[in-house]
Amino acid sequence: MAGVSSWIAHPEFVAYCTKKGAVLQMTHSLALDSGEFNIRCNTRTIVTQATRKVAADRHITMDQFTPMQCIKRLGTTEEIANLVVFLASDLCHFITGASFTADGGYTALS
């Protein structure tokens, strides 16, 4: 799982943002290396503990994140599970090396 920090930098999160950016590039590289074996590799993101820390550091609540998203609510674990099930299923044989940002549109507006 990559994270919003794969695309958006946050102050005082150098190591975390670097790690998440590395996960994104690793996803791309693994997709290149494993495609010939019909192995797919994708990544996704949603609100994490780091998101909660960013909110705390900025003295805002998680509810205040919702106006920063296209969909005015936080995502649920069930929504992410549905994405993971889809990606692991036979419904998407040709999807690999992709990043799925399940963040309610947060990165689109940032």
C-alpha cells in the first residue's frame, strides 16, 4: 500500500514520504519484471495513521479533511477491501503497474 504521501509531500515527513514514493516505484518495477509471468502488481492509498498525524500536527480533526476531498467523507476499510478483491480477481487480467488512489479525491484537489 503506497499512500497519499507517494504523490504529496508533507513537512517533517521526509522518511515517510520517501518510503511511500519508493513503494510506488517498486510497484512499477515489479509490474515490469513480473508481467511476463502473468503476475500483476498494483498499489492503492487511503487515510492512514500518517494522515491522522498530519491532521494533529495541523491542529485539525479528521472531519476537517472531508472538505479537502471531492467525496465529502472519509473512506472505509470495506471500500478498500473491495478494491483489493477486485485487483486480486480475474476481472482485471490486464491491470498491472497501476496506482489506485482511494482518497476521496484528496490528491486531485491538493
